[in-house]
Amino acid sequence: MRIRDWDQNLKIRLLGESGFNIIFWIFFPYLSIYFAQSFGKSWTGILLILSQALSVLVNLTGGYFADRLGRKKVMVFAAGGQAIGYGVFAVAASPWLTIPTVGFAGFTFASLCGTLYWPASQAMVADVVPEEQRSGVFAVFYTAVNMAVVVGPLIGATFFLDSPHIVLFAASAVCLLVALLLASFTRETLSADAIHTKRSTNEPWHKAVTDQLRDYKVIASDRVFLLFIVAGVLLSQTFMQLDLLFPVFLKETIHSTTVLAFGDWNLQLSGEKLFGLIVSENGLFVALFTVAVTKWMMQYRDRFVFIGSALFYAVGIAMFGQMSAFWGLTAAIVVFTLAELMTAGPQQTFVSRLAPEHMRGQYFAASSLRFTIGRTLAPISIPLSEWIGYDGTFGLLTVLAVLSAVIYYIMFNQYEKQSA
């Protein structure tokens, strides 16, 4: 399905969200550095955990509000809320009024609104795109995000840490523009009858949360699936450090390093700017090699793909903790990215194979707990690095990745017994 044949709603979204993604990736990778400087590493980890926990709660209600208020209304509200949140953050981070606590509150509010935005946006795609063409549409949005990951951190390495308020004001302005575009040029894709039917049930929001949590009881009744979730949560503690521990680590341990040298000329970068380059490399590798690695992995049994991915994560995180030069860190991020791409496709296929047909929706919803729980726990690495040092923290993360490989091994043994 070519972009020119898309529904106008999707074209508007692609334009607005592409702009926001670039702005978002200009500042997002550096937030752990910014907050660590403002609150210290211990408090930063605690605050980020609380922020993620709130986001989990909002995520559980996102579908509820999208079905009862309509996709467009929720998306406009969420984009407007992000504009307000980032605006507050910008003012609090400005030279005229430096109040870190207010800035963190603004960031948290913007994050909650962003969490509310995505279920409605995904539902809108399902509303207007035939099922057989949805993968192609999602792939375009995914590619746009990864291109933003390539460009954004490079810009942020130059501008955000020196002038955070300017970048955050820009983010607020882009979110406001997205809200105006959605309000002015898109239509509601959920029928009025569907909205009326949902509203007539008078189901309170907290009942929707309870029902969704009850659906997750499938985890306890399926041992293979439970092991899959546990391994995923442990492994997420490794790959989520790219935006949490890595930037703080590079800023504190690398004062300056040479990237390129030619004769008397050399290009040197500070730790935080080097981090921007490393994150951009990760985004570029993902954009370029996702399809190729996915096809490559199709040649192997799931057992070897999942266990191999976990072990590559272990190698990557161990390498990252020992490197201080650009090319060594690049080698680490290559290993890290390969681990990420190895299971990009197979994990969804495995869940669909594992789930009974009548419970497939529940299984996919429950499988997201790997990231939901993982994202909530991952910020503990920041204060942990202060308590046991970087060597101890990277060592622990390596052990968790190896442990996830062991759990995958046990899981596939159990799976093969059930399938026999």
C-alpha cells in the first residue's frame, strides 16, 4: 500500500509524528544525564521508576478511553497535554527559572499523555486499513521512528545539554502543531454507534483495568508462557539501559575520546556527545538491517534464536562496560543491535504459535508485560551504579542476560515436551 493511497488521517499523522519523533530523540537519550545532574543518581532512578509505574497504569486505560471518547478526541487531548507538559519542563529548565522538580513533573505529565496517545493511534490504523495491509503501514511508521533515532541524538549532543529549554520549547511547539493538525484535518474513525454502545455500558475506567489485569491470569496457567515473560523481563533490564545507564556512564567515565584522526587533525568528542553518536549508530543499524537479520533468523529454530540473542546481549553489555574508545563502543553496539534484531520478528511469531486461537489477543496483551515490567524496573540501574559501581552494575546486567538464556533453554525444553 503506497503512502499516496493512504487515508488522509494516516498522512497527517505520519507528517506530525515524524516531526515530533525527531524532536523527541533530540532530548530523550540525555534525560538521565540531565536528571542525574539535578537530583543525583539515586533519586533519579527512584523518580524514573515512579514515572514509569504511572505510565503503566495509564497504558491500561488507553484502550478504554479510545473506545468511549473516540480515537481523534483522545489523540488531540494527548498531543495537547504533551505540549503543556514539555512547555512546563522547558520553563523549569530555563535560565530564568531553574526548578528541577517542576521540570520532572512536566516531563512525567507529558509521558503520561504520550502513553495515552499510542493505543488510540494504533486503533485508528486498524479502523482505516484492511488487515492484510496493516503490517506495511506500521512498517512505515516504524521506519520513520528509526530515522529519527539516527538524526535526533546527533543534534541533541550539540544542543540539549547546553540549552535544554530551547529544545523543550521546540518539543512543546511541535506537539501543539500535531494537536492542531489532528483537530483540523482528521476525522473520527470510530463510528458514532460504536462510541454510543461503549458508553451505554457505563463501565467505569477502573473496571477496565481490573478486567485487563484479570486477563493476565493466563500467565500463571501456562508454564511455557510464564517462562517467556520472566526471561523477557530479565533481558529487558539489559537493552533498556541504552537510554538510562549508558549516557550517565559515558558522561562520567569519558572526558574526551578521539573518533577520527588524520595527520595532525583529529575529531574528539566528550562522553555525552559520543553517546549521541552511539545511539545514532544503533538507530541506523536497526533501520538498515532489520529485514535482513529477520530473514537470516528464519533459517534457525526458535530455540537457538532466543538463546543466541540473550547471549549476544550478555556479550554486548559486558563489552560496553569495558570500552572507552569510539571503535570499541561501536563494536559493542554492533553486538547489542544484532541481539535486538535477532528476535524482532520471531518473538511475535512465537507468541502467535504458543497462544490458542481463541486467546490470541490475551496472549499478545500479556506478552507486552515483558516491556511494561521491564521498563518500570530498569531505572534502578542508575542508583545501583552509585551503590556498587559501574563494574558491578554491568556485571549484574550481564548475569541477568545469561540467566534469561538459561530460562529460554528451560522454556523450550518444556515447550517441546508439550508439543510432542
